[in-house]
Amino acid sequence: RRLTGHMSYTGRARDTIRDSLLSFWSQEYTAAGERLLIAPGSDAYLWASALAVMLEGLEAQAESVARDILPDQASDEAIARHGSVDGVARRAGVRSRHTVTVTAGVDATYTFPTGVTYRMAYSDGTLYTVDSVAVTIAAGTGTITVTAADIGADPTRAVADVLTFVSAPTGLDATGTVASVATTGTDLESYSMWAARIIARRQERPASGNRADWQGWVEGYTGTTITRAYVYP
């Protein structure tokens, strides 16, 4: 086995284990005044190869267990368990929301019939669901609100991006232009970031009004996505 500077266990490959066994056995035979044949194809070589296959699996399991003990090197599954035990939930991703300027040839209020889902698409195929139930066109333009069909940062559009109705409501033109970003989309929290928050929680446990309490209170606010809060004296 091998232990690195931060005390993590690293399993060996089967060839390394085999060679280590053959070297040890050979030394034992030499100390007893005998010679052991360890060339490929010899009995000792075959025995060492068979044992190495089994030990490789055991050492790999030991390495996995050693890494999963703490969140900093743990597997994704182990990080999820650490988060559950410590009460640190993984941050969900957020769908982006935009206001979109749409146009029509006739000024009027156009409704989106109940029970029909209207969507708009960007040129790369990204879809957005129309949230508005109606739009009032004045001087040829009006605004609607759309939400990305997928969670994540990628569907967040820039102002002036053009969206096209998959099936345009009667009376409205086929395209619209992004007027503003109401909500910026965010990806599901990565496992590495989740692990970092679990570690931070362990380093400074919540108590009675300490920094961790104030930080947790701010980051837990649901009205706005807050990635990190800093607490000053």
C-alpha cells in the first residue's frame, strides 16, 4: 500500500502486487539457503498472479473507503451521504426567465388559450415556455415572460437575442426579442462545490449567533440565488 502526504490510501495494480510477492518469497527462500524459480510460467509466478488479482480488488476497495471517509476526496455517492448526514442539501439549479418583446400588426390584447402550452425557441434549439396568459400590443409591441424548459446557466439569453414561436399564437408575429433577464439560470451544484460547503459547515458548526449562523441565514434566503455570503466583524 502507499500513503500520500495527506494520509490517503492508494491501492496497487496487480502487476505491482505480483512482483512484490515474488520478491518477498525469493528473499525468504534465499535466506533459507534455497532458490525459488519466479520466471513467468513457474508455479510461484502463477500463485503470485492469482493472489494479485484478489488483492488488487481488496486494495481498490480499501482506497475507495479511505477516500470516502471525508468529503474532500469522496466519491459523488459518498458526498451525497455526507451532505445528508450533516444536513447540507445540494443546491438545485435554477431555470432562467426572460421578458420578451413581441410584435403584431394590429394593436389589441392577445390571449394564450388555457390548456395550450406555447413555446419559443432560440436558434440552437433551446426551448422556453411562455408564462404569460395574455399580451397587450400597443404601438405594435408588447412584452411576455418566458421560462427556460431546462435548468441551468446555458439557456440564459442575452438582451436582443431573437426567439421564435414554435407555434405562433394567432395575430402575433413569429419572432420576439429578449428585452431583459428576469432570472439568471444556474446549474445544479457540482459535487466539488457541495463537498466544499460540507467541509465549511464542519469547520465552523452553527451555534448561537456565530458567523456560520449568519452566513447560513443569508445563503438560505429563497428570494434570490446567493452563492456565497461573507460575514464581517
